[in-house]
Amino acid sequence: MAPSFNDENSLFKFVVKDGNGVKGLVDSGLTEVPGQYIQPPIHRIKKQNATVSLENMTFDLSELDGPNHDQVVKSIAHAAETLGFFQVVNHGVPIELLESLKVSAHEFFNQPSEKKAVYLKGVSPSPMVKYGTSFVPEKEKALEWKDYISMIYTNDANALEFWPNECKEVALEYIKTSTEMVKRLLHALMGNLGIKLDDSRLDALMGLRMVNMNFYPTCPSPDLTVGVGRHSDMGTLTVLLQDGIGGLYVKKGEDPSSGKEDWIEIPPVHGALVINIGDALQIISNGRYKSAEHRVRTTSVESRVSVPIFNAPLPMVKIGPLPEVVARDGVARYREVIFEEYMNNFFGKSHDGKKSLDFVAI
């Protein structure tokens, strides 16, 4: 029998403070969506309204080493300038590792709540590891149907000491095997702008790396909820592994006359990784590359996992439009900011599309 939550405070305590998460709610025998998770109609995701299509947006990265190099770079740049999302295959991350990541994510979230709660903010053995639910539940009008474990990479030793045993080795390997791919993509995108990246510039773009494991439990009424609300990522490039269930949507555009939005579902492709442009890269490119506004739908069929790596500038790095790009454009569209200030602003509010960029807009 499902526990009864007499008021919002008792549900908030159970889900957020005690670390039971959405999974704890579902495991308790929940048969309908609690009011705190019901989204306003404008934020709900209608599955039938989304176009399931990513025409010509999956790229074979092995072709960067062959005669089609220039064409692949142009195609990647075009995707970054328009949708802000694309998929890659032959990326150098072993397929077996990707499968192991999905298994490990399920293993972590299928533990008893008290085992996960040791990583709650304030009690976690390391500030680099955080278990939680939703995005910023204290500030959200409607909670997101998602639990997560977040692990910031500083060095291998810290990762092996503090990250959860169920996933630390595969998560660490995921970061290490994807790093070269991220560097190649950044070289390609910056080269397309006429900019050469030396090691110091590259470190400035991807010095902070964080791997998350996201868990979206089955939901009794997916039409009423969201797994993640509409937002863009704050960093440079996000590398995302999604499982075969689907539910990731990216905003393609908006009709100015009707205000109607067009969203595309990013279809799961076995062995592929999803890449999306983050706010930092939009800022650095002076708006040439677009950070992708995206969101996640819940499902009633089976629990979904996804595993993103967020590559971002180091907190104390100053970011702003690169001088070479400003010289070409004739105007800077964003002000310079210490990236930590941008991060604090980003995490200080609930998800709201691409409003975070207003913080640096000129």
C-alpha cells in the first residue's frame, strides 16, 4: 500500500530530504502522479506532436581521418549552427563500455534508498559526488520526474576513492575514452571559425568534466509530467549516452506568427553518442554555434537511464566571445564572465529554456 502524504512538506521530505527520490515514490506503490509533479499544460510534452527525425544528423567520426574530413567538419558545424544537437558513431568509446554504463546505472538506482542517500548534499563523503532528484527542487513550481548521481572528475585517485562502487570504474573509463573525441570535435568546430586551439585554450574549454547517471522511473501518467524541463546545458559540449527507450526532445524552432514550437525526438541509435552544444560554446563563438534547448519525456513502459558527460570551462576561467570572432562579426553579443558566476546563476534557478544566457547578453 502506498504511503499517504498529507501535505507537500511530507512528500518533499520523503523524496528530497530523506533521499528516497522519485524511485522511492514509485516503489511505494504509487498509482497516480502527486500534485507536486504535475506540470502546467504549457510545459507538458505531447508525444504525438513531436517529429521523430534527425535527418543527416548522425556523423561517422572515423571519416575525420580520411578524404571526407572537410565535408564532415562542415556537416558537424552546420548541425552546431542550427539544431545544436547531433549523433556520432565510430567515436572511439567501446560499445561494450556503453552497455556496461547502462547496467551500472540501473544497479546504482536499484539499491535501497539508504545506500543512495549517503551521497546526498551535506552528507556525501566528497563535494565532488552528489545524489539528488529533480533539478533545484527547493525552487521549482513543479518537480521533475528524475533521480540522478553526479560525479565531478578531478583525478583518477579521487574518483576511485569517492565515486559509488556500483559505477565508479565504468564512469571513469567513459570520461577517459571520450576525452579524445571531445577534443577532436572542439578542434573541428573552432577550426571552422578559423581558430586554432593550443593546449591552454583547449583546457579552458573543457577543464571541468562531470559525469551524471540519470534515472527516470516509470510514470503512471507521462502526459502530466516531465523527466527534465526545457533547458540548455551550461558547458561547452555534452556527450550523452541514452538507452533504447527514447524520450529526449530538442527544440527545432518556433513559428513567429503562431508561436507554435517544433520539437524533434532524438531517436536512440545503438552504439551512438548524442552530442549537444552548451551555453559556453554559444558564448565563446559569439552566437555562431547554438546551445540546444532540450527536455525529456517520461514513460509508463519501463525505467529509462541516460549518462551524460558535461564538458565545461574550469570555474575560474573567464569566458566571452573569442577576439577573432568578434573582429569578424564587428560586435560582441555577450559580455565576459568568470565561468563560476555563470554556473552559480545557472544552478540558482529552475529550468527555463535558454534564459540563463540572459545573464551575459549585451
